[in-house]
Amino acid sequence: MPKMKTDRGAAKRVKITGTRRLRRRKQNRSHLLEKKSSVRTRRLARETDFASGDERRVKRMLGI
């Protein structure tokens, strides 16, 4: 049986915390920021957790 390969795209986008939680960036923060309010861009700058269903899928992609 060959080794399971880590999904490199997922690995670049996900950070694993010391307590093994998965963190991700929010969408809508890369461009066209002039029309978005300052409150909105600050909120989008924070990292967040995955939804429970997505977390299972991402853990499998990362081989955790």
C-alpha cells in the first residue's frame, strides 16, 4: 500500500494550532477593498475555524 500524500494546496491554506485545531483565512480580503467598510475588512482579517463537516474533509487531505 503506498503512502498517503498530503494535499499541498490544503497544506498551504490551513494552519494547525498547538491544540490541533484547524484555522483558515476568510474570503473576500484580497482585492476590491475600497468599497468594503473598514469594520468589514477588519473582521475579514481574522482567522476562523472550519465548519465541522469541512474539518473532517480537510483533516483527511492533510493526513491527520
